[in-house]
Amino acid sequence: MNIEDLPLAKGDICLLQSKGYDKLYPPQEEAVIKGLLSNKNLILAIPTASGKTLIAILAILKSLKEGKKAIYLVPLRALADEKYKEFKELGLNVGISTGDYDHLDYTLKKYSVLILTIERCDSLLRNDTDFFNDFSLVIYDEIHLIDSPNRGATLEIVISKLSDKRIIGLSATISNADEIASWLKAVLVKSDWRPVPLKKGVLLKEIIFFENEEKDIGPVEDPVYQLSKDSIDDEGQVLIFVNSRRAAESTSEKLAKRFSIVNKEGDFSDTTSGKKLEKLFRHGIGFHHAGLLSEDRKKVEDFFINNLIKVIVATPTLAAGVNLPARRVIIKDYFRFDSNFGSIKIPRIEIAQMMGRAGRPKYDSTGEAILIAKRKEEKDFLFKEYIKSEPLPITSKLATEGGLRAHVLSLIASEFVKDRGGLHDFFNKTFYAFKEDPELIVPLIDKNLDFLIENSFLEKDFSSTPLGSVVSKLYIDPKSAIIMRDGILKDRFNDIGILHLLCATPDMPTLYLRKKEFEVYHEALSEFWEKIITEIPDSTYEEAEFEFFISQFKTAMLFHDWINEEKEEFLVLKYGIGEGDLQRLRENMDWLLYSLERISHIFRRNVSQIRTLRTRVKYGIKEELIDLVELKGIGRIRARRLYNEGIKNRNMVNIDNLPSIKKVLGERISEALVSGKEYEERGLKQTKIDEF
């Protein structure tokens, strides 16, 4: 079927043709035949790169033609940015929103297409249940993430809240896609077709064993290098998946030593990781993981797309992120460390997503996805587990106490449901109720209701208290709010106490505590013992609780060092984190400090102290620099230099002090600063977190 044969406006057809869309892929054609351009719900379970984006575009164009609006939901900010760019290039009136969980931005309603993360969509519904009344279509990208332990419950709740809309669900190939389709009263389009055929195999010694053939790649001293070189010599590109950040960096550095220099400068950030990437880029190698600054990750992706980077060594997060196909995918590790269970097998669906990245449309005739075995028994296991077997069925993750707590509160606080019966009816619409006996979840719902009433989030008449309403809109766990409230009422606020209080909430991820660090932070605790606001577990009788407390304290000490102006490089090394981790942790702490401030308003306590600490966390400064960092273009480093030169506040930034200011900032910046003009630095790199 050709694009021109579709019942779309002529202008839309010309637009699609101008973007290179001429003929539909088989799954796209099947979707059209089964009702894509009607009002039917559709679930599409098809491989990566099989045309899901065009299917979404066609559904959107159909809605716009009828004067209706569309929502496009994604699991990751990076995917939101990617889709926003794609839709913008099509000339669509598209908006994007991925943060500010308690901010109700009605300007978003002016867009015909709205791209949101799952959590942002949920937060808008919590703030205004009628927010999406003007939207009639919802497209769920990666709908199989209902199975995710961390995100699945929220996705399932959002789908259930928006069940009155038309649904297009885009999924990886899963074994029970038919159940998802039945739940949503949708037509299923399921296909294994790919534009680039995929060959899956296992390397054992010098032989790649594919399903129907074998390939000899010669003597193998280093399997990863040999597989990479074999593909690059044939003008291919390679994605290598490993199980840790450290492995991503060490493997890429090892490979770079064996590849000659092919590039000049990559202009990566002036950070520890950025400097590593700069060296690797010269050899056409890069690594990719969540510890990188977002701009460095984006550069790695762009250089790979433009064929300047030939090999990326990545953690599995890349497989679930932006679209980066390669001729050959090498899966070096199929086990990974889990803090709760130790070494565990990577699930089939994740391995399948990694494999799905093999094969570049328009460039490759086939894609190859290769696992590595050391023995025949391991080769046989890998074939059985990851090549011959279907991914396991996805299941609901809704029936957990933590998953339900916040959602029960939000449904009542937003008046989405009016009474206990309405609450039970809502959960009867979920995938959990479809798959299991709905009565099984009722005791858990009632337990959460009792918890919320006992802790003053809800009244017995099913209305929310001021605390309950605020907590629901803040998008924090009610247990976090209890910790904050109890801390507020103790009237013992101090910097480290507040930081630790927030690090003790379920909403703040804690840093990993190495065995050798336990005594270090246990000893450091003695200096701050009297300042800690939460109850400290007994180290003798509550060993596990005390160890977790120490990991929370370590996390708090990271922020304590940050607001006392320790350098980024020092923090990265001391705490064993990446620059991107520090960036995200700061964003998380800012959100929790804001939440603490809002809750403090309810109890009329300590608001100014919290607000001051929030500014310090934002910039990484001591209190004396707060006035200076409010100047345009002045971050933590420049503010400290000005202060040390005797320029203590904004009022001292004047013509009389210009000579002193020039000493530390240079002539051009100083004159712009003093004249009060908006300053935008040109030609100078300002990528370090220190300058934020």
C-alpha cells in the first residue's frame, strides 16, 4: 500500500512523501486494514524499527483532520525530546512537558499534539481531572512497560484514567499482547516483520552460531574486539551492551587502544567523563550510560548517527531509549547485579530490545545480534533462553503497597472517585483486575485507605485534608510526606538535618554504600549526631536498618559537601557517581525541598530556612553567596571569586568596583555585568555543574 492511497488530506500526503514516506511496511499496512484510520483502539506488538512512528503519525493526522487533539506518552525524557523533534519537523502544532510535577500549565492546551512522560501526564490529571477533555487520542509508546517494577503501576493507572480516549498502544514483541489488546478492547496487530532481517547468534571460540548457519571470524583472542573489528572492516557500526557503567568505560578504553585515530575534537564537556569521551572519540569509540551529563550522552548519540563514532559500549538503558540502530549488536553480559538479589539474569524482553537495535534501515541488508559463550553448555543455554524462547508474559505491578499508596490518595484527592465503591470500580478497570481476581486487590486498597486516614491525608468522609491535597499534587509518596511532617514538627531544623531528613524519604534514591565505607561514615556521623532529625536505629540490635541509615547519611553528606562548595570532580571521585548522577540528584533534592517548603506552609514552620537551603542546593554554595548568584551569568565559581575579591553582594557590583570585578571576571563579562545588560557568554565553555 502506498502513502498516496491513504484517506488523508492531500497536504498531509505530500508532507509525508517529502519526509521519505512512500510505501507502507507490512505491519503498517495491516494496521491500516485493521482500523488505524478509524476510531478503533489498536495494540501494535512489532519489532524495533518496524515503523511504529509512522503508525503514530497516521493516527495523529487522522485525529487532527477531524479537529481532535492527541497525547503521545513516552517513558523517558530522551524519547520525548526525540519525538518532539520528529513531530515538529512535520509541521505539527506540538508541545512537550516532562517535569514540574505540581505545576498546572494550561498553556499546554493550545497544542494539537502534546508529548508527555507518563509521570507528567499523571501529575496533570492529579491537578485537574478535566485537563485532557479536549484530547481524544492517546498513544502509549512502550506500553509493555506496564511490566516495569518502578514505572508499571503509574502507567497502568494513567491508562485506566484515560480509558474514555481512543488508544493506540505501541509495544515490543511480547508473548501476551493479545491480553493487553483484550483488556483495552483493542484490535491487535502482531508481527515479526523487520525492514532489515535480524540474525541472532552466539559466538563460541571463532564461530558465530546463527539459527540456520555458522560464520567463522578467525582466531579470537578478544571476542568483543574481534566482533567489532569484523563489522567495522565491512563499514558497519557496533553497539556493545555490558552490565555496568564501569564495564562500559573500561571496555571502550580497551577497544580504543586497538583502533587508530580517525577523528579530531568532539567538544565534550570539561568533566571527568567528558575528558574520557574526548580521548575515545579520536578513535571512533564512545560509551553511554546514565552517569553522563545529558549533553555528553546526546553528543555520543549524534556522532554515532553521523558515523563519526563506530562503536558505542553501553548499559542496557540505551536499548530502551533513543533509536540508535547498528549493523551488529554484541551482548557481552546477560547477568547483572541487583542490590536486593545479587547477580540476576537480564530478562528476555530486555535482551530482545538490545537485539532489536541490530540492522540500520537503508544501510544494512541484515542486522546481527550476538551473545558470547565460553563453553558449549553456555552456548546451548543462551540459544534456549534468549534466541529460541519468547519473552515472558508481562504482568501488572499494581498490587504492591508502595505502588498503590500514592495512587489511592491521588484518585480521592483529585475527586476522580467519590467513595469507596467508586474506588473499587476504578481498580476493576485495571490490567491487574483483568488478569487476576479483582477481589484480591480489595484488601490492599482498604489497607491503604486506612493508612491514609490514620495519617491525616484523608477524612473518614472520603474527602482529602489540606495535607492530602498538597501531597497528591506534589507527586511524592505519602510516606515521604509523613517523614517530612514529623521532621517539621520537631523544630530541630539545621542544614545536615534537613538534607538527611529528605534522604530518608522513599523519593530520594540513596547512594550505594561500599563495605569499606561503612566505618568511614559511621565515624563521620558522630560529628553530626545531635543534628540528625530522624530517629537513628540502634547499631547493635537493628543492624540492617542502621546500615541503610548510614547509606542515607552518605547521600546527605554528598549534598552537604556540595553546598559547602566542594568541586564537582572531588564529589564524583569521593562518592563514586557520574556527573549526570549529581545533576539528577540535585534536581531530586530541589523537588523534595520544594515539597518540604509546601508542607511546612501547612504547619507554619521554618519556611525561610528551607527556601535558603533550596537556593544553596541549586547552586552549590554557602549562604554568603546567595545574593551574588542571582546575577545573570554568575554561578558558584564566579560568585566565590567575586566574594573573595571583596564584592560581597549585588549592590557592590557597580562602576566604582569595576577594576576589582575585572580582576576575576575579565573585561567583557565585568562591563556587561555592571551595566546590567543580559549577559550571554559566547565562545566560552560553561558546561561544568559548578557554573549552574
